[in-house]
Amino acid sequence: MNPRLEAVQKAGKKTRRVPEADEIRHSVQFASRVFHIRLMEQTLPKKVFLNLSAAMVGKEKFDPQNSDLVAEAIKTWAMQHGATHYTHWFQPLTGAVAEKHDSFLSWNANGSVIEQFRGKDLLRGEPDASSFPSGGLRSTHAARGITMWDPSSPPFLWEGGDGLTLCIPTVYFSWKGEPLDQKIPLLRSDAKIQETSLRLLKMCGIPAERVFSTLGPEQEYFAIDRSLFLLRPDLMLGGRTVFGSPPAKGQELEDHYFGAVKDRILGFMREFEDAALRLGIPVKTRHNEVAPAQHEIAPLFERASLAVDHNLLLMELMRQIAIKHDLACLLHEKPFAAINGSGKHCNWSLATDTGLNLLDPQENSLAFLTILTAIIHAVHEHAGLLRASIASAGNDHRLGGSEAPPTIISIYLGESLERIVEQILTQKSESPQMLRLIDLGLAHIPHHEADPSDRNRTSFFAFTGNKFEFRAVGAEAHCAFPIMIINAIVSDSLALILDEIGDAIGTQKDLSSDKLFALSLPVLRKHLLRAKPILFSGNGYSLEWEKEAEQRGLPNIKRSFHALSQLLEKKTLRAFVGILTEKELHSRYEILLEQYAKSMNIEANLMIELFRTQILPAALLDQKNRAKALTSLSAVPIKADPHQIESLKTLSSLIGQAIAAIDEVEKVQRQTLDLGWEAKGRVFCEIAAPKMDQARALVDQLEKLVDNALWPLPKYRELLYLI
């Protein structure tokens, strides 16, 4: 039997794997595998604890003299849980995480072995950096990379291989001190936006010692049967199907969205959520997404740098625990054509150590309006850079495809904020709108207090009540990069606005809040007027908006390759002062170009191999069988029906066209062999991608014609519905 059909039969009979019952409440098991601040306070001398707790929130540097005591406390806790090894857990510029495990085993003075974890083991590691991307920051032969403990992220225990490993979150940099990871720039951007935000708060008389960005990344994903996944080399190696005809039924009935979660998937969700909670990941919401087999998990908001760590851990948990349930978790932005792709909606805001959300309109009006103006100015000034922040070969398939924002950058504020901005621009005050109550006409249902505004799911950057939702980030993306860019550009714009307000105030002191507001308002008006073209509340998918956006002068960069050069703009360099140098920004440009070209090349390889080794033999066999059947009719004798002959001609023609199209893909691919990454990326973007689309269209037509019993690859209906 065809391996695909065997896998289909088995997939239809699989039942859910029920995880072991856990009587402990989530609030009790939360962070049980994290060396959190309460453990630190219980196990460390007071002086050491005070230094470490201050370092965790950036108030002071961690004192290396305390490292031995901290390391011993962490080791004792880890070994009590059964850990035998430790690793410096870091985030190189691959988009994934990295680790090198060492055991606690060491020699003592008399030559016997003991378990030991010293302060220097905690503070510093030296993984080989030769095979990690650096974008030209170091030579190939310069292999030294250094990891340093990041006290702002607590150590944790990772379960794998029937054991536990102590993980020490670290930053990663070169021998010369250049950042080779995603985390150092993110932490620097937080420090920069803190500095400018504290300037604003001081001006407005709002007490605070710290300001930090917060993040709540909503993670979308697909879960499919693993036996079918293993028969799809494109899903295994590239994360998405390079061929695949849409099923007879896709998502058009909207019956999967928020529908009842299937038992098999719910068992998977329960197990990875429990594991996430033990790691201190505050998972909150789970549901079915729009496309069949698509789901979403969303956490509570937390400090952005910690939320990034947690999102990386969560994705790895989902991938690994899916295997236990005979599932495959797909995190690619567009695993399947013709249905929704997956995003990682990054909900971003700013908060103070006093618990104030600076993007809450209910708080201090001048502080809120100043930050809002800075955000609008930043997105308008750096629209192309925001497009570059979510650039990838995979995300190009998703953006603008009815499930994700278009590639035109715009901001949606909602009716209430739009009205306030308009009042500032026109210098006309209006009476505040009365509270709107909705009466559903049902005696037993109370009146509903209407929200200030609706939501706009087509907006690139939308205000959603007390935060901005950056919906364009891809599901597989490392969200540190776009959040770091948001922090950088908003800080840059806020500093510019505060400088101008400072000039307007001059030497005046002890201003009343009304006088301060009156002096600030012209500055806000000036920048809002300049950035007004970025504000849009309509349908971002409409052709009318595309034409209007062009008239407004808004960029519409449809291919990621063309967006990456935004990293090298002079205004980008200005915004990144104190975060990344010109050389370090250029390294990110080089790395993203390389990743783009390599991803496209892998997809081309998969198309060529799958077509020639699996699809073409099946199509030729079907062609042979049909021709043989028609020939055999003459022996009866029965004259072949013209429609039958035409059907064979259609199949034969499609086979020929598909062969020619795949040959074209391979021809273009060969032309890139000796090119640099920029030239290679350009060829794949502008020449190879259209040819790959043409080849796919032809092969997908073949799938609809070739005998189902012969087709080798699991079809969309099987991948999406056999759970």
C-alpha cells in the first residue's frame, strides 16, 4: 500500500494521550522549576540578596564577589530536583536558542570527584562562536564567543531526556565585546527608553524610578498528525508545504474559529501548559484559530526581555511535547497555502515600577499624549524599518493574505483617540462623549457598557485600549528584534519631542499643570500634523487604501528582501545610538540577507527533489495506466471516448509543463551559486520566487488529476483534518 494511505489509516484511529493528573493548582505549581526571587531571599545572605535583587531590576551591577554564594545556592536547589548538568542558555543570531551542557562533576584536592558549581561557572562561559552567524563582526577563524549571566532572567530547570538541566540565561558577545545575540540590544533598548521616559515623567511630576517595555506575545501554531508530517519532507525541513492543492473545504465556513477544541489537541495543550507554568511562563488563553488545525496560546503581560525568553521556551515546549502526542507543532508563518498563516501578535506597552501603564489613557493626560505622539511620529518616520523588523522569506507568504496586516505600514487609534488627536490638530475642544450603553432587548441581560472603539485587524500597528498590537510579526520570529526596534524608534522620537518642549519651557520653573500643557501642546500638534498620514482606520486590504497610501507617501514594501536595506539608513543609525553601532547594524543586515537567501534556496531544493523523486514518478505511472487502459479498449473493440483522450492529453501536457517549470527553478538556482548573499537574495526574490510560484501552481493542478492511490504526499485534507 502507498505509505501515505497507510499513515492516513493509522492517523484516523489515534486517540488522545492523557497527561498524568496534577492536583496542584496552577498558582501553586507556577515557577516551581525557577530559582525565583523568593528562593533567593530564603537561601542567600541578606547582603548578597539585596545586591542580586537590585541587579535583577537594573538598579546596580551584580557584585562578582557574591557569585560563589549565589552559585552554591543555585546548585543546591538544582541538585535537590535531580539536575546533574548546567548550561549557559543564550540567543545567538540564528533565531533560535543555544546551549552547551557541563556536568557538576569536578576534582577535589585529594583527587576524588565532587559536585561543584563555582561563581565563575555561573558568571561566564565560552562556547565556540565559529559556526554562529556574526554578519562580519568577526573573522571565520576568530572563534571565541563569551556568555555572561544575565541576572534579570532567573535560572530555571529544563526537563528533557528523562532528566533536568540547570539553565543559566546569559547574554552572548564576541571577544571584542560586540553583541552576537538578540538579548543585548533588547536590554540596551529598554535602558534607552527608560532614560527618555523618566525625563517625561519628571517633567509631568509623576514619581517613578524605572520604566520598562512590556510584552504579551500571542502565539499561533498548527498541530497535525506526526505520521503524516514525517511523509512531508518540505514540512520537516522547510516548515511549510512547497506543494499542496487546497482541500474541497478550507476555512470558508469559519467553523473552526473558537470552536470546541478536539480531545487530542486539548491533551497536548494541557501538557505543554503545565510544563510552561512550572517554568514561570504565565500562559493564560488557548483557543482554536481560523484555519483548520490552527490554534493560539497567549500569556499574561510581563517585562519584555523576560517575555521574549518565555516565548522561546514555550515554542520549544510545544515542539517537544507534541511528539509525545504523536503530533507535529508547526510554527512557520505559512505552512499551508490558501488558508490563514500564523503570527506572533506582539502586544507592546510601557510600564513603571510603581505599576503605572504609560499607554493607559486614564492616566496623566500630558504624559499619555506625549508618548502617543512620539509613537505616531516614530512609526511614520521609521515605517520602512518596522517592515524590516518582521522581514523573512516565510512572512512574505503571510502578509496581506487576509489573516495578517498588509505590507503598508499604518496606525489604527480607534474612535476615541482619533477624536482627541483631531482636537489637538484643529485646536477645537468638544464635549466629552457620553457613556454609550447597549441594550440587547433581553429582560435578563444587563446593559452593556460599550468600549471606546472597535478593533481593526487589518492594521499594521493598532492601539487596543492600553497597548499597541504589532500584528505583523511572524509566528516563528524571535520577537526581541521587532520589540528592540520599537523601543529604539519611540525613544528617539520621544527625546526629540522632549527637547522641543524643553526649549518652549525655557527657564520657567514650577509651572502649573495647565501652563505646562499649554506650552507642550504646540510641539505635540506640530509632530502629529507631520505624522498624520500614518493614521488610518479603514480596511487595510482594500485596493483603494493601497492607492491612497501611495498618495500619502507611505511605503509599501511587499518583499522582505527589499525592506532589509532600511537597517542601513542614516535615521536608523541615529535611533540606534547606544543600542547598536553602525557596524553592528550592518551585521544584522548581512545575517538577515543570508537567512533569506538560504531559506529560499532550501525551498527550491525541496521543490526540485520532491517533484523529481516522488511526484513525477507518480504522475508518469498514472499517465502510463491511463494510456494502457485506452489502448486496451481497441482489443474489445471499443472506440475511446474523445473526453477520455482529452483527459490523458491534459495530464500529459501538465506533466510536461511542470517538468519545464521545475527545470527553470533549478536553472535560476544554479546561477546563484557563486554570488554573494545580497545578489543571491535579489535573484531569489525577483527571479526565482515567481518561477517557484509558477511551478507550484502546475504541480498543484497535477495533484487534482493524478490517481489518489498513487499520490505520494499527504494531502491538505489529511494534514488539516485527521486529528
